Amino acid sequence: MKTDMNSAKYAVGFSLIPRIGHVRFSQLESHFGSLENAWQAGPAELKQAGLDSGAVRSIIAHRPEISLDAEMEKLERYGVKALTWHHPDYPARLKEIYDSPPLIYVRGSLLPEDTWCVAVVGTRRATIYGRQVTEEIVADLARNKITIVSGLARGIDSVAHRSALESGGRTIAISACGLDTIYPGENTELARRIVHQGALISEYPLGTKPRADYFPRRNRIMSGMSLGVFIVEADENSGAMITAHLALEQNREVFAVPGSILSPASRGTNSLIQQGAKLVRSASDILEELNLTAVAHQMEMKELLPSSDAESMLLKTLGAEPVHIDEVCRSSGLTASAVSSTLAMMELKGLVKQVGTMNYVLSREMRQEYRVKVD
């Protein structure tokens, strides 16, 4: 963990320097072996790493102005974590895109179950129809344990985040500014709720104000970390359409809600459907296309997987027919005390059941989900 924090500190430093993005981060890490070594490098060494003159001048000019310790203290003060693309909590799917951010800033928590996420985007001027569709479909996705990713913007984005939260689900907002700024300001309370039931993410360091060109850039993160992108309402030249095209470039699925041919809010989505996007009438259309209909069940079963070698051994020993604890000891080769304590824990977890005096069987769920794999 100390190594991760140390690496993050220097990554934060480079993120504050203009002209240092995905490609140059890669060049620095590859040449110097670590960003710490790169931070100490002089102009000649930086050129040897493959950086052009403009990038070298930018590093040399800005590096003396940056206090790495002060920046890390500021992150801690705001409750923000800095994750490099080497950190285990960095979204795995986001690493796959060709211009993945080398560093992301996170407020809140990223959990393993966020692997199952869908981006929901649309117009800032949502119609009554668009709001209703978003509320209903996002609520169903959230109840099926799908994490909702969006951009915290007015309109469809805000409705998507709120619907996920109100359904007890998780949601992640991708920001186009530093996480010490909430944009738009009217979503400050929504952002606070998201932090407690998901996460805010940005590739921009603290102190960065929103700019028009940052919004299309952040859209690649929304689509890149998601299994697919769901567009509810969008005009033909909107930011939501940019996200849809990015998703296609990243080999992600694109879903769209059909709308009136007379409504500007549906011109983009209707066009996407014409071009082959999956037409969505309900959450099941998304879940089935992404093979996510059993995510909730898969997450429940993940809790049932063995957490130790002893549990794995006993799962292989037991079956549908009752086995006495003495036979379990003989078959497994474990001591009586180890078998007894392990069985007690497994019974609490629902892995096994005691039927009669000191006789055990696998639970029905484990016979269906696990036994097949070990036979």
C-alpha cells in the first residue's frame, strides 16, 4: 500500500503539469521504471524518455511550483483518493480503452460489484416522457444490482443518479472538473448522496474548473468503464451522441429509447436505432443483451464461495447424502477440531446444513452452483 501511495503522489504531481497525458505517462514509466524516478529527472533524461521539447519545458517549468506533500494533504482533506492505473481499485474495464486516464481521483468507494455497470446519458432538457422512462428503467436496473454510471449533468443524468439511489442501488458520477467543485452547483446535495452510495470520479486534479472541452473528454470514461451505454433522449449533435460513438469505438454495446419523430429530443436516439443500436422498451432488453439477468444471483452466490482451503476441502467431501462428522474427518484428513469449527462457520454462511446429530449435507444452492464445478 505504501508503494501505491508513493506512486500516486508522483502521478498527482505529473497530473498538475500541462501536456502530460496518457502517452507521456506511459513513456515516463517505461523509461524510468517509476514516476518517482521520472520526477527527479533532468531535461536531458526526459528527452531520452521520448518526450518532445514542449513537454520537457512544461515539466521543468511547473515542477518547482508543486508541493507533492501539500497536494496529498489537500486530497485527504477533501476525502479524495488518487488511483493510478496500477491500483487494484482502478476500474478494470477502463484500462482497456486506448486513452485510459493514467490517474483518476475518487470520492466515495469503488466496489467489485461495480464491474456490472451501465452508463445512462441523455439530454439536459429532458421531456416528461424521457424522465419517466429513465426513472422506470434505471430503477429496474438498480434493483438487479447494476451500478449506474452518468455525468451528474442536468436532465437525464440527474434523473438516472436519483433513480438509482432511491432504488437502493449504486451509482457513479464522472465529473468534468476537480472533485472540490460540484457542477452544476444545484447538484451538490445529489453529489453528497452519491459519495455515500457510490463514487464521484474525475481525471482532473483538485482546483480544476469545468471547461467546455472537458465534457466530451469525460464521456470516454463513462463509456469506457461500462458494459454498455444507454441513451434515453438526445438530439443529433449532443454530448450523449458523442458518448454513444465513443462506446462503439470502445466496443461497448449501445442502447437507445425510441421516441416521437417530431421531437428534437428523440432525433439522436431514433438515428442510433436506425444504425443498429438496441431498441430499449424495458430494463430486461438491456439485461438480456448484456447477459446480466442473473447478476443479483451471481453476487449472492459469490458470498457462498469457500473462503479457506478447509472450506474447499469440506465442500468436496460433502454432498446431498448426510455424512457424519467422523467420516468428514477421515475423508478430508483434517483434525476433528478443524472440521468442527469450519463446519460451524459454513453452516452460518449457508454452505452446509446439519441434518440429524452431527450429520451434514451441502445446502441445495451449493449442490446446484458449486458441486458441478468440483466433480
